[in-house]
Amino acid sequence: MHDFVYKEKSLYCEDVPVEKIAAEVGTPLYLYSRKTLERHFSVFDGAFRAVPHLTCYSVKACSNIALLRLFARLGAGVDVVSGGEIFRALKAGVPADRIVYSGVGKTRAEIEYALQSDILQFNIESDQELELISRVAAAMGKQARIALRINPDVDPKTHPYISTGLKKNKFGIKIEAAFDEYKKAIGLPGILVTGIACHIGSQITEVTPFVDALKRVRAFVESLAAEGIAVKYLDLGGGLGITYNEETPPHPSEYARAVISEMQGMDCTLILEPGRVIVGNAGALVARVLYTKKSEVKNFIVVDAGMNDLVRPSLYDAFHEIRPVQITDAHEISADIVGPICESGDFLARSRQIADLSQGQLIAVMSAGAYGFSMSSNYNSRPRAAEVLVSGDSFSVIRQRETVEDLVRLESMPDYLK
């Protein structure tokens, strides 16, 4: 459920006409609903109220500091995968003891920053990373709280690019080797074993893969306990999917019931890392029609947002519903909705049944709150879009549109070219 609705044939975000926002801010722009964000977080977090838990929002899904502050005030922690995301979280007011640091490629500088910030936990992805964190922590006189991210080899039945829990994926430590890594970890200087972690993928639309992974993790935790190695935190990761088109993902309450049932008797705090399920349907990309054209075989609607603004359709062949901001009596046509990027792969939709739009009309690309702006780029030297947060009958620009000056701000001319 989200708060993008038509009122008298005009699309609104909460109580503000999308057309009004586009007129004042310009296009393309990312638009988020505060009401939807808060409701989605509260429903997800509340589903686990029966067990000790910490809901750590996955920053990579949408990392604007206004959204991070919003979630922090609701009691959220965050799951981060870079030093930059740690900086964003702290800047937004997220307490360091609610930050969990995942990711396969942590640098020494990022590890030092995380230790200095005194984050809750590192999720370790390799034996070499474990050794480096030990050396850095010992040199700093710090103690790194760690969990090993084990790879349970469970098929999440999702797009192969966002599958993370199979043996062939780059993430985690294979479960067969993890036991020895835990025994090694408890003897390393600067290391305090506090948890175990896993994450099997993203946009998962069934409960079964989560349960299968948890069964394997639980058995592993029991084998650790038999050796006197206790874990305080069980980090189950994220990955719960949303409806983009015809998917029917489980409701967070159904997901929670399955997880809680499987955890019966485990004496640990559950860490969850939802991202897409919180922000995905809370955001839309708004664009304006620049031109329409017709070839011998196809209709094209050219808009001012492209693959640099929303890469998911080009990267994953992902479906996003596209709505006209103003409903008219125009008949439907089959068309490709494309952007201005010089790539044949620059499209938001292909062969889509849509109203025959004309120049100047606005469209809203729905379900764009997750992995939309956060994956955008300056390809073709295009300034990135503005971000806007709606709250009731008002809206705030939470990220200014970039300018062409921003594109070259960090560049410089060598002396021999001056």
C-alpha cells in the first residue's frame, strides 16, 4: 500500500498534486511519501515485536539523510556497506550502536573509521578480512565486534544479479569452512565474536528460501554452542520483495511468523536488514515527455529521465508501472518509453500499453524508491535528479538538483594544459 493516488484524474502524493511539485522543482525528480515510509517501517518492525530484534534499514536501497533520520526516529538501526554509508548514517543521527557493517570489500581506512565510530558489529565476509580487522583493531587499542557472514547455499529464486547466498556468489564464507573461522576468530587479538550473519538475496517473493537459510544457520549456531562459542546476534539480512507488477510477495507479518517459529528456543537478538520492502513503493520517478516519434515498427515516447536516473529496467530488465500524472481521454498505444541517453539500452519500459502521451505531459515511474536514486549516475554528463519528500499537504526538497557546475567541481586542469 502506498500514498500515490488519483484525485479527479490528477496524481497526488499524499495531499500534494504531483504536477504542482514538478512545476516548482522541475523534472526529472524522485518523489517520496513520508506517510508510506513510516507505515512500511512500522508494519515491518512491528511484525517482530514478539522477539528481541533490531531492524537495520539497508542504506544502499535509498540513502538520503532525511530518510535515514526519519527511520532513526522510529528506532531503526542501519545496515551499511561502505565508509560513506557510515558517514551518512552518523550525519543523519543514527546511533553508532545501531550500525551493522556488511560488504565484501572493506578497506583499511573504512575499518578504522568504523572502529573509531564504535559501530555495533562488522559482518565478516572472508578470512583475510577477519585478519585485517584484527590487526587494525589491535593497533588502535579497540575491540571489533564481529559476526561471520556464512553462505548457506540457498537458492532465493530471484534475479541472478541480486542472488547472494549461493556457492557461486562472491558473498560470505561457505558454511563448511565457517566453523574453523569461528574457532580462529575467538583467538585473534582485537576481535570479539558477537554474532552470525547471512543474506541470500534481494526481491525474494517466497518465505521458503528464508526458512531454509535459517534452518541451516540455526544448526550451525547449535554446533558453535557445543564448542562453547555463543552468539548474541543472529543477522538474517534482508531481501523481502515488493510488488512491481504481478509478484505476490509475503506480507511482513507472514515472513515474521515463519522466522519467529523457526527461532523458537534460540537465545539471541534478531537483526533484520530490510531495504526495498520499506522504500520501494514509497517512491516514484517523475519525468516529462520531450518528444514522441514513430518508426515503421514502433512508437517511442522520449522523456527527460533515462537509464542514468533509473538503471533497473536496463540492468535487470525490471518492470516499473508507468502512470500518466494527468489522466486524459487519449487512446492507448504500445510504445517504448525511452530516455535521452545515447544507448539502445536506455529505456524505462518496452512495448508498454500506455496512453498516447503528448509533449509536455508528465509520467510517474512507480515503485522507484529502492535502488533508484542511489544507483543513478552522471553518464552522458547529466546532472542527477532532485529528491523531494512529501509530508501531508507540504513537500521539501531533500536533495537539490545537480547543476552542470557540479559535474566538473572536483576536476582540475594540469599545468601543461593551462
